[in-house]
Amino acid sequence: MLARGVERVVGVVTDYSKTTIAVMLVLSLVVGYGATSIPGPDQEELGSDSTEQQKLDYVNEHYRTGAENVTAVSVYVRDPGGNVLSKESLLATLRFQREVVGEESVGSTLADRRPYLDVSNLVALRLAGDPSAGLDEQIAALEAADEERVRETVATVLSPGSEALQLLPASYEPGSTEAEARQMVFTLRTDGGSESVADAEAAIYDHTEERSDGGDEYFTLSGPAVQEVNQQAITDTGELIGPIALLFIVVALAFAYRDVADVVVGMVGVVLTLVWMFGFIGWLDVPFGTAAIIAPILLIGLSIDYGIHVFMRYREERGPDEGIRAPMRRGLGALGVALTLVTVTTGIGFLSNLSNPLSAIRSLGVATALGVTAALVVFVTFVPALKIEVDGVLERVGFDRRKRALGTGGGRVGRFLAGGVTAARVSAAGVLVVALVLGAGGAAAWTGLDQELGSQPDQPPEWQQNLPEPFAMQEYEFLDRLEYVQDNFQRSGTDFTPAQVLVEGDVTDPATLQRMDRATTTLTESDVVYRRGDGSVPIITPLTVMRSVAGEDPEFAETFREADTDGDGVPDRNVREVYDALYEAAPDQAAQVIERRDGEYRSLRMAVPAKQSADFREVTRTMRDAAGTVEGDDEDVTATATGTNVIITVQVDILTDNVLLTLAVSLLAILVLLSAVYRLAEGSATLGAVTVLPIALVVTWVFLAMYLLDVPLTLFTALMLSLAIGLGVDYSIHVSERFAQELPEAATPADALETTVTGTGGALLGSTTTTVGAFSTLALSSFPELRQLGTMVAVSLVFSFVASVFVLPSLLTLWARYVGPGALDAVEVSPGEGTGE
């Protein structure tokens, strides 16, 4: 039924080629119009259903963390070798704040409480003697004070234990009047919507870029700064890689086609396929984000492959004295079933991503399935019709359009492609054993892969910066600034939650506080925590708050001392009364670490600042160990580690687990489909299983390559594994389908295999060469993820080719010998038999 349907379509295309072209161009305009309204990516958290995310949401709801309906934008002031705590520098910052606040987009979005915070504000407010003084009054007070008074006030504001120390770098010594950098924070309301916040961030960023007072450097690392460096890196990468990739594609296609007209027709088909894919995405309102970039990558590779197969099969079919339409009809008819199976199986493979909890990957699955459908439509209708018309015109003006298919007619390429058949003749079982051993190594390597969630672009190497324009890449100042901040400042702000432990259950038990104190001591000795210049770690727990308040409030100090009978700084009786006294003495501070609801104490919170440069997995491991210490063996207490670093770890774990699930579902679905199709078409479901095995091997080989090349598992490399299945099944189906067609007419299975690999294998070689060359150029990108993606796409393509042309022939030999038609009558073929030598 499938073959008959393909034959009818092919007949219409070849008989009415002009009409086909016209209809497809009109449809392309209609479908392509949808590309003008492609929605952006969904904003969704990957770990939203995890326990850790639920506990973080609980903390944000029940604790006074300062993150309620606000977001923060940090601005850094730096003067290497200078002093940003001088009177001149502090005054410049206050004037900067006045300019920024004067912007309508900023002033209308500022939070009511502490809309801006900097050392300059704290010093000026103390000098003014009025905690509610505005910026004008602060500036006047600071201007009126002499240098000595300013230094004394700075030392007081930044004395040991002051919360203002979080605005200074780790190297700062509390009480010092000199520092090379400091941080100021603008707090913005989010109740006006994301657009108003974005406008305010953009205004702040613009002012920092324009500012240069007294040698101080002002910069921010917020959204607009990130967007600018990413956009610049993308532009630089495109200007360098684009021409090189295009050159690779053209050269490789020229090698495969050896004909300019066929190169042009094939590339037109690639472009039209992308138009259809983006059009489908727009019309069906499928969100398209960063992850979906894999869809056009796959489509380019798949379209080039489709085109090469169509052209090479046509060349094989055309006789010396034959016209154009009849051989195109035969070639396309024989190839149409394979192309349809490739499309369906690839679509199924990517639609298996619909089980993914991340919307970006679900969108990728839909986008890719739509894309491969578009490729089938374009290369079974438009491209053959255009090929017929172009060849017809060229032959009428005297050009001979009869060309030899790549790999046929002997020669070095033919002998290279026949290597898999030769190996199968020598020892098909031996080839399979080697492939399986490598596969087992790859499966073992999976457990050793590093895992990451994402990264910033890297500084381009010097040789890329020294290229002539417009290919030269520039050095990104943002990255130097980011590295400085990560090395020197405590990460803070409402866009980041510190590592923390939520303790629930019997939180009034003195033993709970004792275990929390032990956990705190262990944390302060950890290598992942942020340390101030004096070596202290600003961990916030109920105990640190109690001790701080006790140092300022004599009445609470007496309550605290009476509850601590052994003098170790931890209450060992009357804990509820201590909590009550703390809430009465310092309610705001108490609400940061102790949850009191309906008169009951429900939970406690520990907040731990981690170094920005610390590995998120190390932070998570440390925090989970701390949570285990707090929980102990007490069945009435549960402690859960959470915070940004922990959530990132959960996200990566979800991604890793889902990769394996998606791969398994994809392979199983493809196995079931191909088994059913080959059972109906060839009378043997086992041929479907034989076709799928090389795909599974390719995936494990890719694991091994990632391990050996030290490529981590990221969102992009995880998606690349889906691409490996998509292209792997493409290559395998073409070989198996061609073999099934050749087997009835061949004297032996080996002869059928040789015809298959020198014909279809030549098309696969051309496709592999083209796409590997194109995507290898991504290794020049500034983005580590794109470099890794380009490398692994190239590797997976090579592996797919090797598995299909050098491993699958051995599998098909064993299948024909023991399972396929006439297996009982099969005769062992000795080495060298049937080679013509």
C-alpha cells in the first residue's frame, strides 16, 4: 500500500513537473508566511515539580527573604589600584544614582523599601542624621563633611558584623577605609510586568556604559549586558563561521554531485525545506527557543541527504540513450519508500521528546517532526520536478546531463565503500563483536560524563581577534568583568537564592538546634562557601541571628543566656520562649530564619552564601550533607537542601534521566514501526530489528566519544543524541531498503550488498562529507556549547556512516544467512568470493 501510494505521487510529479513546481511555490508562500509569527520560548522551570523546588517555593512564601514581588539589579564600581571608598568616589555614586532614578522607566519601577543601596547611601545617611533622607540631602551631607569625617563614618558603617560588608569584595578588611570595588543594588518592583523591569534594566545599563567619573568604572552584569555580549558573540561567530560553513557545503556538494546545476537545485531544496519548517512552526504556534536550534541543524543535514539520494538514484537509473522522466520515475519510486520510512521514524524519534518535563525540548520534538515532514514533501515533489525541468533545458542547449553516481563504476571511492562488504565476507561475526565491544565501552562511559546546564561564551583566541575585517572577533569586556565579580563578590540579589536548608518538624527541640550548630561549623570549614576578607563566613541561621541580637539587646541577651545552661551558645531549654523573645526584640531578623504561623513554630531556615566560582554539584553535595547532619536520626525532623545551586543540580539530573528515557522510547518506537513495515513489505520483521541495531550502537559510540573528548552532557549535547538517532536511522534505512530491493535479483547476498553500498553508500558518503564539514566549523565558535555541539554532530554523522556502511553489511549478511528468505539454503561465502578478483 505504501509503495503504491508513493508510485502514484511520483507519477504525478514526473508527468506534470511544471505544475508541481508552480503548486509547491504557491504553497511555500502560504506555509512560509507562518514564519512571521513564531512565538518565543515558554518561561518554565525544569525542576518545578521537584521536592527541592517545592521547598524553595515554601521558603519564599513563608520567610521574609526580601524577594517578594521585587527583583534586583547590581551595579559594580571598580577602580583597580584606587579607592572606591573615598569621598570623591562616594559622591560620584550618589550623583549617578540621582541620574538613574531620574529616568522615568527606573523611577516608576523602584521598590518602596530600600530602592537603592550602596555604601555611599549608608555613609551619607549617617552623616545626614536622618535615615529617611533623599538623594539630594545625602549628597549635601556628604559634600559638607570633611575627608576625615567621611573616613571615620566609612569605618563605622563597615565595621565587623555589618550587613553592608556584603557590598564589598572578599578581599576587603572590615573597618578599612580603602577598597578597589564595591556593589550597589537597585531594587525594582515586578508587579508592573516584565516589560517595565526590562526597560528599567536597560536604562541602568545605558547609564553604566556612559559613566566614567574619577577613574571609577561602572558596570552591570544584568540582562541587557548578557544580551549584548551574546548578540555580539553570535554576530562574530556567524561572520566567521557562516562563509566557511557555506564553502564546506558547496565544496562537499561539488565533490558529491560534480555538477553545478545539481548543487544549486539541491540547495534550493534545503532552503525551501527550512521555509516550510519555520512556516509550520508559526502556523501551529509552536514555541521556538534556544534548544530548538537543533531542528534546523538536523533539517539541513537531512535535506542534503535526501537531495543526494534523489540525484544519485536518478543517475543510477538513467541509461545511455534514455530521457529524463522515466529514470526519475523509477529512481524516485524505488527511493520513495525509504524516504517515507526515514521521515516517519525520525519524526517518531523526536516526538518521543514530548515526554520531557522541559517545554523547550517538547517544542524541539514538534519542530523537528514538522521539519522532517517538510523535507519529505519538498524532496519527493519540488526537487525532482525542478531537476527534470533544469536538465531538460540544459540538454536542449547542448549540455549532456548523464552523470555517474558517486561510488559506482569502481575507483577508489567504490573500493572504500565496499570495505564493509569485504569485512562481512571475511568475518561478519567478528565485525559485530568489535562493534558490540565498543558499544559496551560507550555504555560504561555514560556514567562518567560530566554534566553542565549552560555557559557563557569564551574569549576568542588571539588569532581570531587578529583576522582581517569583517571576520575578526573582538575581546568581550563583559567576560573579564564577570570573572572579576565571581572571584571577588558574594552572589546576591533577588534573582538568586543562596544555598539553604529548610528544617521542618519539631523545631523547638533543643537537640535540633544542637545539630544545626554542628552543621554550621562544618559549613564554615567547607571550600565552597564565600569568605570575607577576615575569614568569616556570613551564614545566617536562627543561632547566628540570636547571637547577633543578643549582642545589641540586653533583655533578649538575658533570655538567651538563661536558656543556654552550658554556655556553648546554643539554647538547651525553653527554646519556644527564646523564639518568642527573638520575635519581640527583632521581628524582621527573626522572620528571616524562623517561621511562626498561627502562634506555632513550623520550620527553621539556614542560608549559606556559596562562592560564585564553586561547582554547583559540590555546593549541592555540601548542603545535602549539612541537611543530613541537621536531620540526624530524629524521625520528627526533616531537613531539605535547596537554593539556586541545588535546583540547578536537580535540573541536570532530570535532563540526564530524561535523555536515557527518550533514547529508549525512540529506539523502541522505531523498532516496532520498522519491524511492522518490513514484516508487511519483505515478510520478515527481523529485518527491522537488524536496521535498528546500528542506531543503538551509534548512540553508545557517541557516549564513548563524549567521554574521550571530555565533552559534558548539556542541554545541547543531550539534544545532539536525538540528532544521532535521527540521522542514524536515516542512513540505516537507506541501506536496508536498498538491500531488500537488490536481494531478489542478486546471485548472492554479498552481491546485493556490494551493489547497495557502492550505490546508496556513495550517496551516504556525499551526505556525510557535506554535513560533517559544515558543522565542524562550529568548533570555531566562542560558545563552548556550540563548539561541543559542532564536534559531536560531526562525530555522530561519521559514526552513523560507519555503522551503516561498514557494520550493517555484516548484520545483513548474518540475517540473510540465518533468518532471511532462503536462509536454509544459504551457502557460506569464502573470503574473496564474488569480488571479481
